[in-house]
Amino acid sequence: MSTSMPAPRIVVVSAGLSQPSSTRLLADRLVEAVRRELAREGREPQVQVVELRELATDIAGHLVTGFPAPVLRQVIGDVTGADAVIAVTPVFAASYSGLFKSFFDLIEPDALAGKPVLMGATGGTARHSLVLDHAMRPLFSYLHATAVPTAVYAASEDWGGTGDPRTETLPRRVDRAARELAALLPGERVSPAPEHGAGESADAEEEPEVVPFAQQLAALRPR
């Protein structure tokens, strides 16, 4: 297998406000799934995670003055220069968070033109899942980005549960979105080796181990 394929650059924008947060947890799950998909092709992406809560003051200052602080200017350049973006926000008042929207308000309308974007959102109830199509998809359409078909919403019951049978489990939705993003990344694609034996159906694939949400959050807390 060729080793000269370029390493795709992926920037993850997480708008979670707490530490740890379910928003960052979902972002990490999406990154892990994309890594697995690219590993099938012998590629390892360069991943940069941006926590918007650490830039909140600079974002507000830029909106007021029109001049970004050096750190914020660098982050904006990283996002617009990436091969793909994974953008995840908590849901507030049935929409993306103000911090999330304020950051993307600073992006020039054509700076993300054609760039693949995987969208994710978290909330306390599945009722807010429409935020993906009613708020986030129009935002990235305005920015001329290429949003992958599958956007991933994670409600509280999705973590450690079986999920809604009409939307599949959270791990399966994450994997499908990751496949779609990986297909849009630059570089040579190679056919993966068969994963199933002769006569064995892919539907027999073992479901990923479910870890309770509280346990996942505890693992993220600073030691």
C-alpha cells in the first residue's frame, strides 16, 4: 500500500460550556469514527480540537471591535484552511448556542466554500434533534460548505441506551456520518479488505459496547 497519501487536516469545533461536556464527548466520538474509516485506507488524519469556551472573550471582542485577537485569528485560519470541519454544539432554546453562532459569524461567507462539514448537536431530549436541519444545515449552506448527509444528534437517552429504532443507535449514526465525511476527504481511496467471512452477513456485525453516560463523563474529568 502506498504511504504517500496526504494526511487530511480536520478541525473540530466544540461549543460545549462545561468541563467535561457531552458536546465534547460527541465530538470525540465522531473523530474516533473518522479515524477508523481513514485507517481502512491507510491514512491517519491530523486533528485539531477547538474549544470555543476558551475563546469566548476574544469572540465577543472581535464582534464589538472588528479586530480579532492573535489566538482567535489563528483559529479562524485553521478552520478555514482545514480539509474538513467537525462542528458540534449544545442546544439552547431550540437552536445552536450563541457562542457557536458568534464564532461562525466571524467566518467570511466564502471561506468554507466546498469544505466538508460534519454536524453534531447534544441536548437533554430528542425533541431538539430538528436543530440539525432547521438551524445548523442552513447556517453551513449560507457559508457554502458541503454538509455531509448524516448529522448526529445525541440526547441524554442516547448515551448508554439502545436509541430510537427509527434512527438507529448513536454508535451506528456516528459511524455512518464518519463514512460520509471520510468519502469527501482528499487523497487516494483504496478498497478495504473484507471484514466478514464467506457467507457471513455484515448485519451480523457486533454492536459496539455501550458505556453509561455518567461513566463516560467521569472519565473526562481532570485528574
